[in-house]
Amino acid sequence: MAIIGSGSAFPTQIIENQDLSQIVETSDEWIKTRTGIERRRLAQNESLSNLASIAAQKAMAMAGITPEEIDLIILATSTADDLFGSAGKIQGELGATKAVAFDLTAACSGFVFGLAVASQFIRTGVYQNVLIIGADILSRWVDWSDRNTCVLFGDGAGAVVCQGMSTGDRLLGFELFSDGSQNNSLNLAFQGKPQKLVKNTVISQGNYQPITMNGREIYRFAVEKVPEAIEKVLFHANLTPEQIDWLILHQANQRIMDAVAKRLNLPPWKVISNLAEYGNTSAASIPLALDEAVRSGKIQAGDTIVTSGFGAGLTWGAAIFQWGK
């Protein structure tokens, strides 16, 4: 399989670090020093399905295929418009009438997990053209009075088209991991209250609570586990860090990205980062950064790219691929 097209979309509304100082006790310097973020995009009238559809249309246009040629749509998201899933709605909006569509929830690791899932359908010959979309609108679930989380998250969508190839496999390997014992380190949890229906019958009804995060634990987890995952995927692909052209990590924190690059002995110029402009866009962050680097001419056909996602679950994973056919 090969990744032959990319696209991205984000809301027009921008909130700067200095704007947040009017909401919580913080400052532009405090946020930039600790995260590397300067601004983020927040959805106002945009729906997740709309952002995802725009990103998908751009990816298909770059790939040179029509919606009718798409066999499968995988939507990696934690913030669907509908709790039953939004992939089906996106399929309808795109006019991808032959495509099967489903949501995949693996938080900030979602895009990497989606890439691994897509590869199985393509390599077994079940599907030829697969659209992977990473999209999240986390501003819906942020506690804007919590300065530890409200400064981090932004909204956006990114997409890629994967295609089966007869001339060689451009996905050189992947590794996926989960550790539920640390689940409470990062949550967007349901909280219910008992409601009596009839005698001896009580159910729980409620809503999802805002995002909670143990920042120190997540930082420690990412700095330890992400390099390990990348080293494993490089080993199995019989490659060395020196053979990596670009590193695209989940855009969570610049200090995490710098620490991972240092562990791998990669120079800073090989690390693709747009965190300053968009913040943490969860499942959207990797394909969004990939698309910008491709469209700017930074990433060229044949370049070897290592990517890694990490986040709630806890989940993490890494993949290595060569861009283009």
C-alpha cells in the first residue's frame, strides 16, 4: 500500500495565548514555555463532519480519485457529532456511495491505529482505496476554567488516501500498544446519576464531563514509550534513525517532541511541528502536520517518514512509511 494524497481543514476562529489570559490565570510566555503553543483554532459553526469532509475532499483531489472509488472510510475521532458515529454521515456528504464507513476511537493515537487497520484491508486484497480521516473538536469538552488543559487543545481535521499497490509496499511497518492500567491519567469520562424507573429498577443517566489530565504522568509516559515504539518499528523495518527523512509526532507538546528527537539522535530540522499554530488537535494532529509539509514542498515523493501517536487509553503506536507511489 501507499499513501498517495493528503488534505486538512480547520476552523477559521483563532484564539491566541494572550486571549486565554482573560479567561484563566496564565500568559503567553507561560504557555509557550511549557507547551510551545501560541494559538489554536476553535470550531464555532463548523461540525466535525464538515471539517472531516473538507479534509477528505482535498486528499482525494491530490490522489486523483473520485469519491465513488473509495472502498472504505475510517474516521479516527473521540468527538463525533453523533455518539453512534460520524463516519456514515461523512460518507454521505462525500458521495462515496460504495464505501463502508466506521469510526475508530483511540484518542490521539487514532490516526496511527487507523493506518494499521487500513493496511490489513488493503494487504489482504479486500479493499483498494481507503480514506483515513483524523478529526477532533476537543473544544466541546474542555473546562475553560482549568488552565492546565484549556491552553492545550484546538480543533481540526486531516485525511489521507491509502491505495493498494502492485509495485511494492510503502508502509514499512507499525507497532501498536495499550496500557489500561494508566487509564485515569487522561479522561473524558461519563458521569451518571441514578434515576429510578420502577420499583427495584434504577439506571444511570448523565453526560460526559470535561477533559481531565495528569500532565506530569502523560509527559513521563510519552517521553519513555514513544521512542521505544519508534525504535521497535525501525528495527523490524531494518532501518536506522539516520535513514529517517522526517519525524511527525502527535502534536501534543514541543518539549515531548524535542525529547523524543534527542533520544533518537535526530536533528531538530527533521522534526515537523505545527503545534504553535494549532495546539493539540488529537487524532487530527499527525495528518494535519503531514498535509502541510507535503503542500509546502518539504516532504517529497519517496521520503521516509516515521510517525507516532500517543494519548488517552493509554494508547500509543508508531508507523514508518515512504510518501507517495
